[in-house]
Amino acid sequence: MKTRRIGTVDVSAIGLGGMPMSIEGRPDETRSVATVHAALDAGVTLVDTADAYHLYADEVGHNESLIAKALASHDRGGEVLVATKGGHLRPGDGSWTLDGRPEHIKAACEASLRRLGVEAIGLYQFHRPDPKVPYAESVGAIRDLLDAGKIQQAGISNADPDMIRLANDILGGRLVSVQNQFSPAYRSSERELELCAELGIAFLPWSPFGGITRAGELGSRFAPFTRVAEAHGVSAHQVCLAWLLAKSPTVVPIPGSSRPATVRDSVAAVDLTLTAEELAELDAA
């Protein structure tokens, strides 16, 4: 497995996003554990989760607990960097809400520590800005957790360039990752991707295929990805991930999955090399 770097840690060039295993349409636990195990067998050493990845109001942290269980039952589980997040909430009615108060973030981190069964979280990220709370205060809580040794590395998610610079300043230059939406259908985070490349900060594109409900339409919506895929005898999804990897050595895609087969297909993208002409065609798609 080819690797890339998040802060001080080398991780697989493609990670696994855990959200589909815990929200609407989720599979049973057996298949979810098999999915995580398939990722580990394929060399994945980065798993992304969050305390808000759950379906019902009384199961906060469902995905964190699931990931912890799957890792504990695999002999390579200890090699994985688990990246989790705090600051988002799901009341149980299908909606997503925000709480960026420092006291909430610190309490959420403590709960995540218990669910993951670790003394320090490998990578903890502020999930999404809360307009009711000054951004500096929310990130300040992440800094405090880092200084206290509750987390080993710090990241942010859903941030614009000004937020990235501010967060890095507040963290004393210790911001290691930015997790933003980026896909063929959603390219408005190009500025953030470029800034991360400039600063040497890992950029983790979420929903790289366009989101859970539209991932299957990637090839039909963006014909160039299908044309390139056919030329290489691979899936349009593999082409998409190879395209993302080619954008910068700081990019580490985290495609979500809930099936072993899709994990294996995604991971194969690390060995797919696209030509300059193909990349230009995909950029223009």
C-alpha cells in the first residue's frame, strides 16, 4: 500500500470513511465489521469516523463504537490511525445540528475516548463551524485537548482558507489536516486544497464520489470519468480517486463504504496512474 503523511503519521494513501455504516440505510453489524476488515486486509491504515455518525438520538457515537469493535477483532487493528470528530449533532429526526462551544467539544472528546477505548485520540477534528460560537473559541478547545494529551493530532473540517490559517495560528502551527467536501460534482474546495498543499497540511476530501445517494451515478453524470475508466479497464470510482490523488501529495481521500467489495475497488486506485491528458480531461469534466 502506498502511503501519505498526516502530521507525524504515515497512513495509507486512501482511507475508509465510516459514516455509511451508521446512518440511514446502514447495513447490519456483521457486514460493517467485514467491510472494515476488508479495508485492513487491503492495507488501509486510516479510518475516519465521528460521534455524530449515528441514526437515533440515543446512540451517539454508534460509528465510533463500531469501528473500535472491528479494529479490536483484527490483528492489524492497532496499526490504524482513527480520525474522529466533534461539534456536530444528530437529534434523531434526520437533521444535523451544531454545537461548537468549547465545553461541548471537550466533553465530546472525553466520550469519544471512552468509546474508542484509547488514552489519546490519534486525530481529532472540529467537525463543522458553529455560527453561534466564535471560531477561535471552538478551535481553542481543540488546542487545549492537544496540549492536555487527550489527542495526538488536531484537524478541522468544513473550513474555508481564512479558517484554516486561523486554526493553524491558534494551534501554534500544529494543524495537520483539513477535511472538506470535494468531488467531480463539488469542486468549490479547490482553494482549500491548494492552501493545504502550500502549507503541507493533509487534505481529506469527503464524499469524493458525490455523496451516498449519488455515488452510483458518478459515471453517468461525468462521462469523461467513464471514458477514462473504460480505457484502463477499471471503475469510474477508481478513476475518481486516482484523479484526487494526482492533485497533490497532501491529498488523502476517505471514500465511505459499507461493503467489502467497494472497499477493495477503492483501494486499487492507489496503483492507477493517469496521463496528463487524462487528468486534464477530468479536470474539465
